[in-house]
Amino acid sequence: MWLILHICLLLSCSYISVAMMPSSGTCQLQGHFRLNGMYQEGDLLIGGLFEVQYLKAFTELSFRTEPKLPHCELFYMTSFQQALTMVFAINEINNKPNLLPNITLGYQIYDNCLRLGVAFRGATALVSGTEETLSDLNCKGPPPVIGIIGDPGSTHSIAISSVLGLFRLPMVSYYATCSCLSDRKKYPSFFRTIPSDAFQVRAMVQILRHFGWTWVGLLYSDDDYGINAAQSFHQDVQEFGGCVAFSEILPNDNNQKEIQRIVGIILGSTAKVVVVFSTSSYLLPVVDEMVLKNVTGRQWIASEAWATSPVLLAPRLESVLGGTLGIAIRRGEIQGLSNFLLRLRPDNNSQNNMVRIFWENMFGCNFDTGDREGEKKCSGQEDLSSTDTPYTDVSELRASYNVYKAVYAFAHAVHDLMQCEEGRGPFSGNSCSDISNLKPWQLVHYLQRVNFTTGFGDQVSFDKNGDALAIYDVLNWQPSSDGAVIVRTVGVVNEGATSGKVLTLDEDAIYWNYETNKPPRSVCSESCPPGTRRATKKGLPVCCFDCMPCADGEISNTTDATECITCPNDFWSNPEKDHCIPKEVQFLSYEDPLGISLTTAALLGTCICALVIFIFAHYRKTPVVRSNNSELSFLLLLSLKLCFLCVLLFIGRPQLWTCQLRHAVFGISFVLCISSILVKTMVVIAVFKSSRPEVKSAIKWFGSAQQRGTVLVLTALQVVICAVWLSTASPTPHKNSQYIRSIIVYECAIGSVAGFSLLLGYIGLLAAVSFLLAFLARNLPDNFNEAKFITFSMLIFCAVWIAFVPAYVSSPGKYAVAVEIFAILASSFGLLMAIFAPKCYIIILHPERNTKKAIMGRGTQNK
């Protein structure tokens, strides 16, 4: 509200002469501002606005009487050094033959007293001039100054540049950092030699990122500088994964209750790092309160506004602010400035009254003592070299260096403008500027393209928003041996670094205000190690989280992962869940103890079959062998041997040919076996029934050829089933992870459930028929008692395969294969033992019973 009133009042006072021209045909200045300043004539004048003094209270505006001109107090030596640097740079340029030859630069510098009202009056005076009258009837012509260096305050620059931008009058600030001033639509003629707050915030975030400080507090001043910097900071911190623990506005009225509240928040927060965007005047009351309450153990990050503040470098504040890391504008060296500052002398020119005020404050004297007794009179010849103040200290030229670059930016822009060749210029019709009638917007054009290197080696240019290259020094507040606090440069932040490394720090040179002399930890939650992921706590910022282990089959191989990554299909997470490893491939192998056992059993069964074949072949002419249909017995033994051997196809890494053969060989071998038993049973029944007259004629159908043919036909049907199955939906090797997700079960997919079911069903059908016939023939005479053995063998066979179905379905992975092998072995051993063990027992152990007489006799006895 007051800002708008000030602007309206000043504009009306300064420009009312344009509308109220006397009858004499001249423009007349309607009023004067009493402003402290410095002046030097020249062909072209450059204006300057500096914060040399401080106005404690602005005159109240009643709008009833003419406002009284303010009286500024509290002289700032550092700011006056900055103003003198502008004077030095202009004099240096005037003495250079290769820069602006035949052109002499002058200056008009005003003090803004740290008040917007005074700053605006100074800017208005620079633009309007101080001449009483102007003879030009239309009040036209270039402004008295070609541009303004300043204002150092962001709020001042926003207000002044908003007006100057309407006339495209260039303004180059050396200390206004508000990122809002980069808006070219609002401030088309604003430039600055100090990086924007947007760059400053990014530089400070680089420090936070470097040390892993993700949980920080924020304090900022209640002005354009603080508010805009805080907004940018919130955004940039979130982008790098940090969080703001608390965000508080520093009171500008020294409100003790508010200060105590802020100190309480700092003390109660777990954040060990506090970032401050403010000038020292707003921060000092808070630090004083912290010293009073002995609040230590905080790492301060200083913005450039207070990183080099002499007020806060007081030894009494070292317990709180010691070890502060700050961002400061680039330090430079200006050759000859020190001697120039010491050669300064006051004069009687009223336009140079700022020098007289400086002199009086420096030496504690007064040029106009009057008749007052006890007051020291200034001679103007006092020795500046005997003083030790910020004015004579040129070891840390930061803001002054920016002023120096701003002056040279104007000089190079004017120089480039003068080099323009008519017909090849940048303006309408390829025209050039007229130095005698220089338009402000023309100088803006050349300022935008200025590019030069200072004597210190720094490049000066402006981007499309009028911002300078972002280069900062990183400072550290360290105690000295004499008890004072010194500021030491420990690094550089350079966004234009060709190496790509934005932040360079000498960590060994940093002083940490902790007993361990190590950087503090400032995190809401400790980092989640690889193998875990962050799970945000409800109602808290994203930096406050729990570390949740990754689920099985998922990994995180980085620290603070937000999500776990699912392993590829053939991979699984290791126990630490930090990388994927190939899944264990599981199949029934020959090295597996279970595989060894089953292989041994299969080979044992094969050997027993071979032994029985040998016994039967050796004793083939004996009654026991001959009476039991030796041809079918040998065929049965051969099929059982194939049943035992087919087990080997089920063991080992599944391959296409083994998958195709295992069930086919198994199915055909068992059908051959069961069909032999079936025919054998049918022959036994037929022989027994042949004693009856009505069936004697049927015995001819059970000759050797018919027996072989029956077995062949029954087996051929299974061969057809297998052939159709393999040709339509052949079993193939398959990697199965459904049983156990962490293991790949390498198995044979049956391809067609119908084909596999038909194969087993056919075997079951033959076995059921064999069992039924054998069961019916169980009461035959003893000389035909093989039917009892067949009944018992088929009972075993059916029991095994009935139990096989649920066991096979419920067994996972390789154990399903083991169940199938066990069923094959169990049924094969059952058939072998039940049918051939009794015969071998007689042949080997009781040869006296292996005679026709014994067999027939026993049969007679039984009758």
C-alpha cells in the first residue's frame, strides 16, 4: 500500500512539469529532492544508487503539507567503498585509449538510505535531471544518464525497474538477486552482475546434496528477496529428494515473542542444518536469543546476503554461528583500487556531499562546527592510510567487484555501439545509433550482447534474462588464533564449469563446529540400504520413511530406492535382495541322491530280469518253465526289462528327445507287459476249460501264433496312441516356476492331457481285464496255479497306479517325476516278484519239484 503511494507521489512530483508548461515555452522542474551523492561531468553520464546510509524512520505522509526531506544516518563504510569503486572504474575507463576513445564518462551517484522512497527519488532525479528549466518545447531528448548502476536491494530494483522498463532505460544491479527480476516481460531493461537467487538456491542445494543433508530448516526475511528465495528453495530441495523440516519468516520489527517462538522451533526440530535467506539485520535478533539460551549444534547455511556480514562475525556469536557454510558472490581483485581509496579527499562541491559525510564519520569530526565547543573540526587532510575499516579493506571485493563489472558492461556496450557501421547496423533499415542522441533502448540492445573478460580473468556476459554467469565462492566461518572469526573460501560453485563438476569443495579446509570436527547428519530417516525400499510415513514429508525389505523376487541395488525392481523371469533375488541371481534349475539328476537311488533300483530290476531270463533259458526244458508258456514268459521278462530301463529316460536334464520318448517307451513297455500277462491268463483259462467237450474246439484259437498276434495287436494300439500324441501335441522341455517362484523346475510338459490320459487309461484297461480274468481263474487246480500269482501281481499293479494319480498331482517339481518313477519301479518289481519269484524258487532251491511227475502228482494229490 505504502509502496503504491510512494510511487504515485514521486511520479506526480517529477513529471508534472510535462503537463504544466508556462507560457514562456519551457519545461520547468517542479521540485527538488535533497539527496546525498557524488558527481563528475562527462560526455555520457552513468547513474548510481548505493546503500551508504540508513534512514531509521521515514517522514509520515499526511497529504496536507509538502513532505519534509528525510535525514539519513548510520554510515556504511562497505557500501561507500562500492560507490567509490564505480568512480574508480569510470576514471580507469577514461584513461584507457582503446576503450571509448574521445568519450569521457561521468557519473551521478545517490544514496538510497536503505529506503524505497529515497531510492525512488534518486532514480527519478537521475532520469529527469536536476536542471531547473528545459528549453525544448516538447520536453524531448535523451535522459541525463545513459543507465543506472543499482539498486542493490531487490525490492527497490523491482519498483524502480518497473518504471524504467517503460522507457527501456537500462539498469544494471550489482546486488539485487530476486529471481523474479529475471522476468523479461516485466523488467525488459534490467540486468545484473550478481547471479539470480535461482542460481544461488541451486548452489546452496548443491552443498546440501554433497553432504547428504535432506532434512533442513529454513528461515527467510519478509521481503521480496526472502520470499522469492524461499519459494525457489522449496522447489529445488524437493527435486533432489530433500525436505524442509520447518519454514519460518524472520520478524522485521524485533518482536521478542516471535523470536523466542522461532528459537523454540529450531531447538525442538531434529533438523541439524538451518538455511537462512536474509540480511544480517533480520537474523541477528534470533542469533542473540540462541546465544542467550545456549542453543548450539546447528549447521548454518548462509545466503550471500549475510555470508560475509561483519555484524554476525562477532566473537560472541561464534558458539552458534561457528562453522557456518555460506554462498558468496565471486571475489575479485581490482588493481589500483586500494591506492585510489586512500587518495580520496573531500571538496566544497555540494554535489559531492557524500564524501564530506564519509569523512566526518571516518574521523569523528565535522566540517561545520560553528561555535560549538569540544567538537573536532575536519581539515580534509586526515590520513586514510592510518584507518582500519571495511572501507580500506580490499581483500574481499565481492559487491565492489560486481560494481566494477557493471561499469565496464556499460562501457563495452557504448563502445560496441560506436563501432557500428552505417548500413550494417542492427536497427531499422540497418541503421546505427547516434551517440549524440542515444536512445535508451538502443543501449539495451548492446548490453544484452556484451561479452568481455575482466583483468581478474572472469568472463562477463548476460543471458536472455539479463542474468550474469552463476559463479559463487563457498565460505566457511572459522575461529582464528586471536579469538576472532574469519571467513575462508573453501570451494566454488560454477554452473558454467567446462568439467561438468558444478561444486568443488576442499573438505579438509572446512571447520565444523562440533567435537568430532566432522559434518553433522541431518536426515529425518536414515538412508535405506540396498535390498530395501522407502515407505513414506503417513502424515509426514517424503524424507521421513521406513525401510521395507523388498519382496521375494524383487531387489533394490541403490541406496534410498523408492521402488523395488522385479527380477527377470529366469532370475531371483539373492538373500540380501540387492541383486538378481539366476534361479536354481531343479530336475531329477543322476547326481541327486534321489536320482541315484532310483537309478540303482532301475538297474537292479534290469539285472534281476536278465538273471531270470538266464535262468529260464538255462532251464527252458524243465517242466516248470515249459508248463508256464515259456514264449510268453520270455516276452514278459523282456517287457519288464524295458519297463525298468525306461526309468532312465525320466532322470537327467529334460531334452526334447527324452521328453518324447519317456512316456512313449513307458506306455508301450507296460502295454507289452500287461498284454503278455493278459494272453498268459487267457491261455491258462483256455487250457483248463479245454477238458470240457463244448470248448475243445476253441483251444485251437490259443496257439502260439494267436498268442503272439494278440500281444502284437494290443501293443500296436498303444503305438498308435503314442504316435498320434507325439505328432499332434508332443511333450517338450518346460521351465516351470509355478511350484516355487525362486526355483525353475525343468520338466517335460506333457503337451496334451488327453493323449497322456488315453495312454494311462489304455494301460489301466488292460490291467483291469487281466486282473478280472486272473481273479476268476484263481481256483484252478495247482498245476495251473499261475493264475493266483497273476491275480496277486495285478492286484499290486492296480494298487500302485491307483495311488499314483493323487500322489503325482500333489507332488511339486522333480518329486512328481520321482513319484512316476517309483510307480513304474514298484509295479514292475511287483509283476516280476509275484510271477517269477515262485518259479525261480522251485528251479534253484527245489529242483526235485521241477519234474512233470512232481507237478502232476501234486495235482493228483490235490484232487
